[in-house]
Amino acid sequence: MDDIKSNLSTDKFYKVLHSVDIEVEQGDIYYRKKYNDIINYFKMILTHNENSLLSEYSKIIIPKGLLLVKISPNSDIHEFLKLVCKNYFLDFFEMNYEKIFFNYMDFLEIFPEIILDIIKLKKDNSNTRVNNEDSLDKDLNVSINKILLIDENKLKFSSNDPTNLLERFINSKLNKVNYLENNSILIWITKKIKTISKNSQKIFDLFDLFININPLDRSEREAVLKHYSEMFPRIVFDLETIANYTNLWEVNDFKNLLKLGIFNHYLKSELNQKSNEITEVLIDLIETREFLPSINNIQEKKDQILEHDFSHMSNKGNLKGIDFRVYEKVKEYQNEIQEVSFSEFMRDQLYEHAASKHYKELQIILEKISKHENLEKNDRYILAKYPFVLNENPNKALITLEKAKKKIDRIKQMYKGT
């Protein structure tokens, strides 16, 4: 076996981007609150020495340069980490995912050797900026010269292969390595909260820190869309409407949707001369599935929702007391309601009545349902008055409710003062 390993090259399985070659700018990133935790981790590690605050807790805290991040696929965390490398003059190493896809058995066989070879690499001084006293904090540990990123979300193994790379990592000889002593910081990205829960003791013994970055909520999705609308001011679209269609989407999903939307808009030159409004173009791309987000199949969505629920509930206590039959009863109840049919006119009347009485409350309730959050007692009381909103998926119900509210506002405006 050792002879076989010696014949396999490790360098084809990783790529390096030197700090001087990184072109990512701060304006390219949508800053989530949790990104501050990552920055603060870097600051703490890069300034760690015998006189730092962490040294007071040396009996229980021994930094190894290992960070675990849980985040959905297709976020902009790669760009964010490249920007960190650029600012701190660190080389950025990551796996060569294309090579791994076509040679995944070889990759798995020599995986520990790949990691060890990377951290042993010395920084090429020709690829280092000349730092003056103002360019870096004097307290920074300049011996740290590289980040190694392993994004398990990008690794595509055979559908018949049950490989869990994180489990391989924590149970291999790599768990004995102190990466800081090898001038490196290793960042592991995954979406598998179940794997973390299953191996929690080993994981929390091994990694310095675990940062859990939840899927974008509705306000964050609007903020991402606003970020891009400011980047491209000539194009106009309704932030709230698109946010309602895009539950569980990630930052780069929005970027790709807008790319296709703008392209489609300019293909229709006669429309382009009249308006730069592309809301309907974007909705059409989503509804016709001419654009598919990174989470586009039902099973993956279910897994993501379940993982989010497990993460949410585990903060409250033991999972053993949870009766998962409740989910089935809710689904059964929802299906019964959806079997009741209304005419379009009646539906509009019902929504207008609901919007006139409990618009804000229903908006919050539908948002909770779309994110599979628990409803409060008052939420359930209000929902019982308007069960027809469950006839549609929560995102479409939100849009219908907003249209009804706008219609009511227009009518009030017409009769104002009469």
C-alpha cells in the first residue's frame, strides 16, 4: 500500500493563490454578521503569543489553527476568505475540486499526505509584498503564512460512495497536527450539521472554534439584492418580491440569477428601450426553472430544513424528547386545507380582508412557516382565522398578501378626504 501511495502525486489535488495575486475587493462581499466571528478568530490567532489574553487559559485552550464553519453551498465565503488572505498577506490554498471529481479514489487514498505536504510548503518570498510598518499590525504573528481551505460542500463523490471526509479527517493522523506550528490555518467548511452532532466530542476536542452560519433570512436576502442593485444602478427590480421567491438561496445564487436576468432583459431590445424593470424577468426565470439555485432538488431542501431544525432545537435541550410525528400531522392538516378550492375572485376577497385586519401579523407568520420556525400561541390563533393562506406555499402567499395590501391602500387613497 505504501508503494502505491508513493506513486501518487499530491500536488495535482490542490491549488494555490498567492496573496499578491488576489483581486477580490471589499465591495464584492456581502458581509454577514457571522463573518465578524471569522475575522476576530484570525485576529486572535495571528496575535497569539505567550503574552496574549488566551495564554491565561492555556490549561484548556491550546490553539491549533483549526476552524470549522457550517454554511450552505454557493455562499461567498470563498471570496471573503480570499479577501482576508489579501489583507493579512497569506497564501490561499484550496482543493482542486475538478481533479478530485475525476480521481476521487486516489484523492481519498492519499488525503492525509495532501494536507501534510501543503502545510510543509514554505512561502515563496518573491510572492510576498514588501510590508512597511503601517501595512500590518506590529503584533501579528508573521510566521503564519497560509490558509488551507477544505470546502466539503464542493466535493462531489460518487453517489454510491458513502464517504464522509470530515469523519476521515478527525479519525486520521491529521488530528495530531498543530497547524499553527506549521505556519498554517486550516478552515473546514461543511453543511452537514448531522455529522457534527454525531462526532461532536471529537470535533470540539480538535477544532479551535465552530461557527454556524444559518441560511439567509428574508431581510438578509433583501439586503443581498440591495447590495447587487447598488452595484448595477441601471437595473431596477422589486427587492421584497424577489426575496419572497428565494427561500434558502445563497449569495452566489442571486448573483447568477441577476446575470441571467440582465442578459435576458437586454436580449429584448424593444423592451429595454422602455424600461429597466426586470422583476417579471427574474420571476419568470425562477418559475419556469430556467434558472436553478444551488439547492434545487426536494431531498436536499428537506435535508437543509431538517438540519436547520436540529440546530435550532439542540440549543434547547435533548433531542430525544422530540415527537417527530408532529411534522407529519402538520403536513396532513396542510394537505386537507389545500384540497379546499376557491375561485380567484373569492381568494382575492379573502386576502384583502386578511390584509385589512392582520397584515403585519400574517406577514410574520408566513415568514416563520417558510423557514420552518415554531409558531407562537397568538400566531396559531391568527392563522386559524385565515387558514386559506395555507393553500399556497408561504412565498406565494406572501406575494398575494402584499398585492391585497397595496390594493386596499390604493382604495383608501382614492376615497381619502371624500
